[in-house]
Amino acid sequence: MTEMELVEQARAVLIRRLKVDPDEVTPETNMEDLGADSLDLLTMASEFEQVFSVAISTKEIQQIRTFGDIIRQLSAKVGSPV
């Protein structure tokens, strides 16, 4: 999987779950600014696990502050350079 594919698939999950404008989602975007709470992050993590065939721990979910954090975590798990 390329870096671009990873970012686009992760962005699609976030946009679908939070119902936000795609232009609002950049690596610097704070999840709270998009209206995401801890339940939203947990739900998205579950979908990321399915989409990317990875396991995401509760501790990792708690460390997510930005979309960039999501990309870095997923990249490390699937072995895609970011």
C-alpha cells in the first residue's frame, strides 16, 4: 500500500464517520475541531482495524490528537512510509 492510498483510505473513514468536508481534513487537523469525541475515535479505530487489517490498542487511540497522528500510527502498522 502506498502512502497516498493509506492517507486516502483513512481520510475516507474519517469523512464518512464524522460527516465533515474533505477540505477540512489535513494532517494538522485536530480531531476535536472536527467534532470527534472519544466514542468517535473508538468507532473509527474499529473501522481502521478492518480496513487496514491491524490492531489498535486503547492506549494508541488515546494518543490521537490530529489526523496526522492517525496516519503515523497506521503507517507504522502497515509498513507504509510517511
